[in-house]
Amino acid sequence: MSTPAPAGFEERLAQTRAALRQLASEYQHVALASSLAAEDMVLTDLIAQMQLPFAIFTLDTGRLHAETLGMIDSIRQRYGIEVARYQPQAEAVQAHVAAHGEFAFYDSVELRKECCRIRKVEPLGRALAGCDAWITGQRRAQSQTRSELALIEHDAAHDNIKANPLADWSEEDVWHYLKHEKVPYNPLHDKGYPSIGCEPCTRAIQPGEDIRAGRWWWEQADSKECGLHIVDGKIVRIKAAA
């Protein structure tokens, strides 16, 4: 017996579909930046179902869990979609480790963000070269740093459009969709990892903890971003589908 959808779920799903359709109609080169976690699997499934001409890529930082990388094969098997992998520049990684140590990110927010810059932000710039718009699985409910997330916004850092089609979704919405559509997902989610990043920077959470408590758990909540989602530009909103 299937679980009833959360209240308002169908409206939020319709809004997401409308945002994806508008991206397809208005922009020639669109890509999903997939973390290979739950939200991005929802978007992957929608892109496949709607037969949208979007590329999908992931940032292979060199520190991801084996379970996370395994999702690339799951996507290929389920949807016939190849996920492009963008990796950090080996020389930059080696220089940072030589100067600060392999686990310097535990020492300060500044060193952690520099590690993120090398392993995530710089590869993202290469991944987005030539993209008119890109898509993320961010949600407002994920953290206080995302509480004012727009559905669609201008990304000043990359001078393109950034879409967050799941901005209004709840955790319950995400899991209702995954279960109802039988979408494959990262097995770490069933082991207490609602939010998954690099292996040394992610831990399982305890009952009652915030869903992003396991990300950079040694830092304060207001610093828990890696630099991928710094936006300073004009917000363009899309209305929900009629």
C-alpha cells in the first residue's frame, strides 16, 4: 500500500516540472550538477521522464564515498544516461596537501573552504563552461544558509542562470517521490546520512539532529557551504504551473 503524498506535493511537483520545461524552452545548454544524493536523483528521474535535453555532471572530488560513486552506474543502468565526472587539478591538490596536510580542513574554516575551492569550485567552473543555465537539488529547508533560496536566479559567479527546482520541497516530498517512482538512491541515506559530501567531511546524524548536522560537523551552522552556491545577482522567479 502506497503512502499518501504530503500536503501540497502535487502543486510543488507541478511547479518543478514547469521550471524544468521553461529551462528547456529558453536555454540551449542546460546541465544538472548532481551530488548523486536524494534530491539530485529526483531531478535525474524527472529529466529522464520528461525527455529533457539536459547534461548531467558530478564533481568527483577524489574523496567521495564508494557508495556515492556507485550511483553513476545506477544512473547509467536505469536511464541510459552518462554522468560526466569533473575532477580537481592534481597539481593543486598536491600543493595544498604538501603545504597544509591531508586533513587540514579540520584545522580552520579557511583551510576547509580552500580545500572545497580546489576540489569543487574550480572543477565546477570547468563543468559550467558554455552552459547557459545549471540546475541544483538545493532546498530551502536544508539549512539556514539556504532559507531564502530562489526557484531561479542569476548566478553572477558564472554569469548564467541557476535553477533550484526543488527549492520549495520538504524532506518528505523528496522521499515520497523516490519511493513512489522507485528511483534508485545512495544506500548511505539508509545508514543515517541525509546529506552526503566528501567522506572525511560527512558523518551519519543522530535522531533529532538537523539534516545537515553531519556535514562539516565541527563548524558552526552559518559556515556550512563549500562555495558552490554563492550567488549575488538578480532573482528571476517562475510561477507555478496552472
